[in-house]
Amino acid sequence: MQPPTFEDITAARQFISPYLPKTPLVRIGKISETLGCDYYAKLESLQPTGAFKVRGGVNLVGTLADADATLVTASTGNHGQSIAYAGRLFNKRVIIYAPAENVNEMKMQAMRELGAEVRLHGRDFDEAREETERVAREEGFRYVHSANEPQLIAGVGTMGLEIFADLANVDVIIAPAGGGSCASGNCIVANRLNPNVRVIAVQSDAAPVMWHAWRNHNLDPWPTMKTEHEGLATRTPFELTNRILWSLLHDFILVSDEEINTAIGLLARHGKQVVEGAGAASLAAALKMGDELRGKVVVGIVSGGNIPPDRFAKLFGSVLN
């Protein structure tokens, strides 16, 4: 299992471009003023599934050698939607395991509407993932890992190509980290096109396993995972993405769920965007970094917009008060 190369990412761009739109890169004036920098939001929330992961799903599923494979994966929502979307696109059977507790029901319904069979199992993502791996072994299905897939990371990395095409003078790219594919793909692109660009990952301090893995260069699970933001909710770090991050990532920041909630409200108020927790984590990190970003050209990746309406209304209301 080798990490994808820059050439793999350029090939992925050519493959997925007929199926997925280029997403906008938008400067947000009020946030730029607050931070003293030029702050741009990369709006992956405007993908057909509402999240960046569909890039990887289309690239992986569309290039599979086994035309008759049944695909099985585990997801809290956005990864599952990406595989379901690609499964419908390329006529594949898709089974998705999701945790039975603390799920985003909007994401579950979206996966079903895309034609996937959704099975609920376990308390959290990792218990759902373990059941997925057992079923894949016993039934002979093609298990699609949410991060340890070179073609998936290559597809996600096409986002980085778009960032550099639109904003060649970018100084900093901030990416949310759940499994790490977003940060990993952007690291590979930045390392080739301009190694001086700092790629920074961000995770909730209520689910800090990737942060610990990066700091300690190990793949040990973390005993607690209490974040309310399911896109960041993992307890076990993944090998392939961490190998990339260990060698290429410049920094890794933890933010609180409360800081993420504030960023959701700010992106709604000043950016006019509906964003889920993982999608707002980049802005939360930028606000925490403060003067460190002053005078820089910064891209915060809005990785997804699939937030339950009642949660969004509450957070948007709080930032207006």
C-alpha cells in the first residue's frame, strides 16, 4: 500500500472531471479583516454530495478492476455518500455500515437515496468499521477503507490542484482531519507545486487521535472520542494517511467543539455558507492561530455542508445574538 504520487493526482483530475464540478474558492472579507490576512474558503460543501470525499469515491470506484464487485464500507456519512454516489454512477452494489448511536440522520437518508444499503452497528465509527471488515472477509466483498486507499487520496488531492490553479500565491492551506485524506492529498500537491506552502491539519480536541498520531509517530488508538462533529469522530488513526502526514504536514492544531460551533456561525453570517462541523474546523483553527496568519494568503477548506437543519439554526442564531 503505497501513497499516491502527484502524477496519480493529476490522473485522477482527468478521470473525475467529467463527473464532478470544480468548486469555488471564495474570499470572505469580514473574516479576512478579523484575521488580518486574505482568507479564502474552498467550498467543497457545494459538491453533489455536499462534501469533498466524493472526489475520492468517484476516482476509486470508477477505476476498480473488478466490474462485478460488491462494495462495503464504514462511514458516519460523507465517505459513505461518496461511495454510494460513485456506486450509482458506475452501477455497483454498495453496503454501508454506520454507527447506531449519535448519527447524522440527514446523512444516513442521503446514502439510502443514493441507492446504498445502510446497516447500523455499534456505538461509534470504529465499531461500525470493525463489523464492516468482518463482513467483507466472510462475504468476499470489496472493502473500501475510508482512508487507506491510494486512489481515494488521489481523488481528494485534486482539490489541491484547483486551489493552486486559482490562487498561485497561497501561503497556508488549513484542512480538517478525521481520517486524514483531505490533509494528505493537499500535502502531496503542495509539496510538488510549492513546498513553501504550509499545510496545517485541524481536529477537535474531543477526538484527538490523529493529532496524537502525528505528534508521536505511532498508530495507537485514543481511548476517548466525544466530539459532537461526526466528520471528525475517529478513535483509531490510519496508516496510509499518517505516513503522508508524518513526512509532509507542517503543523497540526486542536480546537474545541465550541470553537468549531462558533466558526459554523461565522461562516453562515459572513460567508453566507451552510457548513457542518468538520467543514468549519479550518476557520476555527485560523481564529486560534490569530496573528500567525497576519499578512498571509490563507485557504480554509470547507470540507462539507451536511449539517442537520436544527443544529445549524441554533448555531446561526447564537452568532447573531
